[in-house]
Amino acid sequence: MTIDAQAIVLRSTVPSPPGSRIEGTLVGEPAATLRVKVHGSKKQPEGDFVLVGRPLDLPRDTRERIERMARGAG
């Protein structure tokens, strides 16, 4: 997973077409909802998919938490 000011990159077990809006939940405490508008989906050799999109309505504390997760710092 990576995130910057304009995009987030996620791995998923299911594809999602461009323009779709997906929602997921970050595990751990506190639980947080992540909503993304998908820009692209690409199947990987392992069988899963890389989704690229734009986070929607992402509070600052949730963004910071995702950034820490992406760096492997919790």
C-alpha cells in the first residue's frame, strides 16, 4: 500500500473498474473506514489486483495512520 496527496495504491483479491467507489475498513483500534474512487485495476501474477485510486473524505488522522502503515511503522 502506498499513499500520497493525490492517490492511494492498494492490493485487492477482487478487481474494481475505473470510476467505481469502494469501501474498506482499517483493522485495529480505532476502526476506520476508507473510501476510494478507483482509477485503475491491474491483475498481478499472484492472482490479486493492484488498485489505484483517490481517497474520498479521508480525515487527517486516518491518512496519517495509513501513511504509517505504508511505511511499516504500525
